[in-house]
Amino acid sequence: MKIGEFASQLGVSTDTLRYYEKHKLLMPSRRTSAGYRDYCHSELKQMRFILRAKHVGFSLAEIKELLQIKFHKQQHSCNEVKELTIQKRDLIAQRIDELTRFHQSLTILADTCCGGKEPANNCSILSTLEDLDGLN
Amino acid sequence: MKIGEFASQLGVSTDTLRYYEKHKLLMPSRRTSAGYRDYCHSELKQMRFILRAKHVGFSLAEIKELLQIKFHKQQHSCNEVKELTIQKRDLIAQRIDELTRFHQSLTILADTCCGGKEPANNCSILSTLEDLDGLN
DNA sequence: CTTGACCTTAGTGTGTACTCTAAGCTTTAT
DNA sequence: ATAAAGCTTAGAGTACACACTAAGGTCAAG
């Protein structure tokens, strides 16, 4: 299967596939005589793995690690995979906390603002940001 | 006040200050005869505004908008400021939702994995990522 | 008067995940 | 035979917020 058809079956761009190849996430095993990439069924499966891993929040670098483990399952333990998963989850939890603080602060700012059409001379949002404190 | 002292009072790097100047967020009004930046009290206040805005989650581009409004309060309404704030908050809410979905999926993956020290041949995380579905 | 700390500019590098471009070769249909 | 669609490569561009580098000028202390 050439890159164009492969890409459209997966709903990604050909650029993305070439990018993944360059970064060693998905290397088609064969080329046609003209030098065209020739993808097979197992590469389709692997790409689906990559896309699912992305879907649950892994970065490409992390997915590369997962693929290494997947390719050499004997040399790696379940524990290792679980650790990667938990580390990722905890990092995401931290980010959620940070964003939640942002959200709360912005809600406070918005709620105390009249939102009227008059000039912003006494806008409570601007003055809170200027005058320090009142947020947390 | 020269850039070094100004920076250390605010807990930022001199690079950051030069970066903000290049991007028109904070322009020191004067230079010494030697060409050194000379910061004054009002610039200290403005930098504090910027840092607080960052602290609640605004990007530098958004802060630039806020500063425009702050400088020309007459030409802008409270409503405009409130809108910016709410838009930002809603974007952050979307991002939180996305990360929360990631978090849930990763939790499911981690919880179903034994986490043992044996080889990962039958690792439930890897097989869930391979075989589609089981997450959402 | 020299050393060291501080300042200047312009430009490059970082990380993430692509996207786009240019210049050119291959395949398929007419 | 030729035109359109598709493929190839290497390399540059995007967004964000800086950090770092080189090469050099300035200032205060000893």
C-alpha cells in the first residue's frame, strides 16, 4: 500500500507518516522499485497503536518508549509499562491542578467585573491585576 | 535602575526583560548615556501587572491586548476586558476536560495492569493499546 | 590601569508535532 | 504522448517563551 492510501485509511497526512518515520516511530519495511514506501498490514496495526497511545495522552517520545517495550516484551516487565503509565498520569494531574487554579482565578476576575459598556477606567479586572492580591 | 537590579527585584532574568521589550510588552522609557536600559517605578508596576496576568494563565499575546486596553482605558469597555477573561477561562476549561479524559484513560490502563516483574508478554496496557477499545 | 562585573546587540537553540515548499521523478489515464 | 496525480528528498516555517552565545563596550574598585 502506498503512502497516500495508507494515510487516508488512518485519517492522517502523508507528512505525518514521513515525520513518524524520520523519528523512528513507524518504518515501512519495504520500498517499491521506484523508491515509494510500501506499507503492509502490520504497519497499519502499529500505526493504530500509536494513534491510540496519542489518544490517551502519551507524547511521541513516550510512545517511542512503549514501542521499544512492545518490540522486546521479553526484556521488559509489566511493572515498567505500568510505571510509565502512572508517571504520565501524575504529570497530567499536575497540569490539571495548575489549569484549575488558572480557571478559579479567572472566574473570580470575571465575576467581580461589571462587564458594562462604559469605558474601562475603573475595571475591576485591570485594577486587580495592577494592585496585587485579591486572587489567592 | 539598570536591567540587572530591575530583574532581580522581580525575580526574572534579564533575557526575559529584553524579550518582553522586543515583543513590546515592557519598554523602558529611557536609556543612560552609555545606552544602558534605565527602568523606573512605573515600569516596575507594569511588570508586576504582566507577571500577575501570567500567573492567572494569560499568554503574552493576551497580556499585550490587556496592556493596550489598560493604556487606552477610555477607548475600551469593561465588557471587552470581561470577554477576554471569559474566553480565556473557557479555553482553559476545554483543556482541563481533555486532560481529564487522558487522566481517566490512563487510570483505567494502570488499574487493569498487574504491574508484576514478569516479562510484558501479556501486558494488559500494551494489548489494550493494540487491540482497540476498552478505554472509551 | 587593569580586573571583573555588568551592560549592549544580533543571532541561534530548545521542545513539540507537525506543515509547507521546492525541485524533480513515477504512474495512470486519456 | 502528455497531463494530472502521486511519490521522492531535504530543508524551512509555525507557535510559545524564553535561554544561551559571541563579540564587544562601560563602570567601579583596588
